[in-house]
Amino acid sequence: MPEIRLDRPLTWRQVGAIAEGDLPALSPAARGRVQAAHRLLQSIVAQGIRAYGVNTGVGALCDVIVAPSKQRQLSRNIVMSTAAGVGPPLEGCAVRAIIAAAVNNFAHGYSGVRVEVVEQLIALLAHDCIPEVPAKGSVGYLSHMAHIAGVLLGAGHARLRGERLGALEALRAAGLEPLVLEAKEGLSLVNGTPCATGTTALALLRIERLLDWADLIGAMSFENLHGQVSAFEPEGLNLRVSPALWRVGERLRAALRGSAILEASAGRRTQDPLSLRAIPQVHGAVREQFEQAGAAADAELASVTDNPALLGAEQSPRAFSEAHAVGAAIALSADALGIAVAELAAMSERRIDRLVNPLVSGLPAFLASDSGVDSGFMIAQCTAVALVAENRRLAAPASLDGGVTSGLQEDHLSHATSAALKLLEILKHAEIIFSIELLAAAQAYDLQPDGHARAPKTDAAYRAVRERIARYRDDRPLADDIERACELLRARRAADL
């Protein structure tokens, strides 16, 4: 497996690559930073300097002093009591992304954990021993990482190369032994923003792929509906200041270049409906939100989000009880990107509706092969409508939810992890919606009455579909075709066609 060395902070693309199978590795410099921070921690313990979660309780118990003899127990107890997540488990790739972000956070060298703790996290990835992490229960951080930390200690469950085992059994089958945590390590393992940042990075990786597919699939629908390609000419598009819009326009022109279908329909209408004509404006705006969210994720990965952060010299160490773990920036950016992806998918559904509606498409109703006997894509469009409506509900901002926890100690919450997880859910729905549009566009090509040639690029996309999925004739569950189209969108980049 490719190795990504932490000479410097990871980028969101690197976290995404680790989510999909690459491995992080501590460089000598990163290892040195981790070790130096641990020496600061040892000095704090030895000197009895008050430090949150090191020699005090946590949350509203932050003023309760914990004796040195109980600091190991405190670390373990923090993990066990924080592992209170509920609901279905996260996908393995999401857990890998969270672990990658946690390793990155420790590699900054301000946490105080031992190198052995970081290496054990990396070892989980190397052995494909993925902790089982309930998806729900986090108000921004804590519970997801606690379930990962629990596996390090031999508690909970993990999937070792896909097989679900008790954590202790999984560790030993992988040749690993459970850790005994030292002072502060329990707190550091559940703290910071790795959950929100890791899952956001995974979403960004998938959204980047979907954006390119969205342009190409939109071009296919545009061609099938005999759009007026003059709307995408640079002279008109360049009147709006938006490099992302210009890029989409360029991609659309490239995708539609050489289309005999569009040549035959040039000048047929004065202008097209907005779901066709405004593809550059909407897709470009979504790309702008994507770029802003990517910059926020990279900034989060470049930042220290543990609390407390350890600084100073061994003779005079300091523990800073800051609030970087709140993750407001990543929460707000994930919320904004979720709204953008929801709008992207909503526009796709409008194009699906035009493809299946004979009043505007000029094609057989619902793209049915034998209209009346066959229903074609009638209900597939209903599926898209349902997912658009669900995305609308999911797009409500998590970062405004608020809430009060821990006896008024944590009286403001950004819900960054919830924002990132609902972004992933919106994305999954968007992938399905675009898969339906892709299938509908391929079916529409099969039903075009004039036999004019497709553009080379849209023809390549059509052939990629037909290599996997035959023309639909109401002869099989359409859900299976939708799933295969989703697999195509996730497995292949549009640029590779």
C-alpha cells in the first residue's frame, strides 16, 4: 500500500487517500515532535502543574484534582464513558479517515501522547483492523474517537479484514496487544476535530469526482433535449466573474463538441429552461463552495485541535486550555457544502423530469420501450424527487443546533461531526440522483428519432453505461441498474472515459 509520510500536516486529499487504502507514516521529524510533547507531559505530571484532563477531571469536573496514582485510570475511564455512541456503524472508509486525521493531529507535537499510541493507530490501518464506530451520539467530537480508542484498549468490536470480531480478539489476530494508557492519553484520544475533519475529507474526495460526472451527465441530458449550446459560449459566460463557472462552461463545450444532434437543433429555440441553460452558473457555484470547504479542511488539518495543548520547555511546561476542538470552521463549511450538493442534485432531478416528460422531450413517455405496457423511468424520477426532498431536510444547518452539555461547562456546540456526516448522506443521495439521470440520458439516446450522432465525449459516457447496463425494457428491477450506475460514478472518473 502507498505510504504517506507526515513530514508536514496532511491535506484533505491525503486523508481521503488514506480512507481508500493508503497508509500514514510518522517521519523522523514528526516522531521527534510527538516524543518532545510527551516529555513535556511527563514534566507537568512530575511538577504537579494543574492541567485539564491530566491531573483533573474533565467537563464540569475540571476543578477536581486527580492524584498521580489514578491518572492512568482516569485516561481509561474517559475512553470507556465516552464510548456512548449509538446507531448503525460508520463505513470503514469513514473510520479510516478519522484515524488518519487523529494521527495527523498528534503528529503536530502538542498532545503529549506516546509514540506507541500513534503507531498503534497506524497499525490498525495497516492490518485492516477497523474499529466499529456507531454513527450517532456526537455533539461535535468525542464519541466516535472513543470507540476507536476503545479498540486500542481491547474493548468494543472491530472488523479484521472484513470479519467482525471482539476488539481483543481482533488485536491479537493482527499481532497487536492492547494498550495501557498513561496520563492525558485517554483525553487526547477522544478530543479534537478528527471526526469532523476526517469525514469531511472523505466527502470532499467523493464530491470532487461527482462534480466532474455532474458536468458530463448534464451535458448528456442537454444534448438529448436539443439544447442551444450558444448559452455556453465564452463571450456570454465571461460576463460573470467566476473562474469555476468558466471552467464548467469549458467542460460543457468540450463534452458537446462535435454533436450532430445539437447541430441539427441549433436555433430551434430562443433559450432553454434553466435546468439546462444554467448548468454553468449552478455547477460553478457548487465548485466554489467545494473549494472553500477544501481550504477549511486543509486549515483544520494544519491546526492543533487537542485540548489542552502542551507548549514550553521541559523545565517550564505549560498546558493551554483553548477551545480549538469546537470546530466551528469545519462545521460551517460542511453545512454550506451540504446545501450546495443538495442544490446540484435538485437541478439533476429537474433534468430527469424533462427527459421523462414527453411534453418537453419529444421522446416516448417516461422513456419506456413499449409505452403503456412499460412504465420505463416513471418511478425512477419519483425516487429522485424523494431524495431531493430528503436532502432539503438534511441541508438544515447542524451548526445552529446548539445545546448544553457537561453541567454548563460545554454551553456552546458547533456539531461539526454531525454537519460532516449529513454532508456524506446528502452526497450519497446526490450520487443516486445523478445515476438515475445517467441511466435516463442513456435511454433517451436509444430513443432519439433522427439518428444524429452524439458528441464523442457523450458517446464515450453512453458506451461506458451500456458496457455494464443494457437498455431498460421493464424486464428487471430498475433499482439494480441504479446501483450499478452508482458503482460506475464511484469507481471511474469522468475524465478517464
